[in-house]
Amino acid sequence: MKKRLLMVCLLWIPVPALAQFLGLPIADDAKAPTMGTTRISAGGVQGDEFNLYGGRLSFAPIGRLALFADVGAIDPDRGDLGFACQLGAQFTLPLGQSRPVDVALRAAWDQARFDLDAGDVESSGFNAGVLVSREVKLFSPYAYLGLNFVDSEVKVKGGGKASDDSTDLAVAVGTLIRLADPFALYVEFAHVDDPFVNFGGRWTF
């Protein structure tokens, strides 16, 4: 029994950091999309305890509102490749033509499953916050501030489990770089319990 509890404790040490990819990357500005705007993006999230690679499909059913879905692979340093997905929405506020910046509300729900050396991890969470951006020629710098809620559970191989709920401040700053219409690159620095570097490309239809 003591050995099993020790395994749970040792396994749980890296899990909070592994779970904190949730809600990332932002990879977008706050400019209002027109109805029917479709975007496909692909990239990666790199952190101290894991890397995440995947793609996103975004669609605007009406003006100002974009719905998005992410699918990817999560690669923990101390375990095997796992699966991650995310569903979310972003709504640009109607602030008028004289606004100095664009402002959007953003929310995402996410789920991940992966294996560590001694057990299986299931993690789900919700991320919500405010995104602000401004177009400056070829660049669209943006900043995000929100909260990240995470619920994680570890099942130790051979028996035993541990669970944890946490709430963290989510902060991200980055920029879109429009190389040639309709293609853009993004680079982003984020902090959700741990620091992350996010990068990739986006194609708009």
C-alpha cells in the first residue's frame, strides 16, 4: 500500500505542468471575421514538460463570431505520445470604427489523454478570457488575458489513482505576420502555470 501511494505521489509531480497546455495556442487576432470566413492553421506548443503538435479549423457562421476545433498529439517528456482536442469560440465586440484596438471574448473547452512512465493521465479544462489586437501593416500584435480551469486524473499502472483541480492565470502575447495573402505565420509566448512558446502558420479562405 505504501509503495502504491509513493508511486502516485512521484507520478503526480509533473502532471500539473503537463496539463497546462489547455487553451493554447491563441494563434489569432481579435479582428472581426466576416460571415463564411474559413481558416486552417497548424503549429506547435513547446513547454518544459511536453510538446504539442496539431491543427485547427476555424469557421465564422455569422459576422464577428468564429468557432474553432483543434486536434493534435501531445508528447510528454516522461511518457508516450497522446491525444488532445479543443473546441472553442471567439466573438469580436462591436466597439465602433474609431476604436484604437480590436477586442474579442474567447473561450475553449479541451480534453487530453496520454501515458506517463508509470500511469495514464486524463485531463480536461476550460479557458476563458479577453483578446486584444491591432493591425500594424504586415503585423497584427495581440495580447490575451484569462483564466484556465483544469481537472486532471492519474491512474497508476497496477492500481491507485490521484486527481487534482487547479485554476491558473492565462497570459499570452504574440503576433501574426502576413507574408502573402492569404497566408500568415504566428509566433506566441504564453504563461499558464509554466512558460510556453507557440508557433505555426495559418491559411484563410
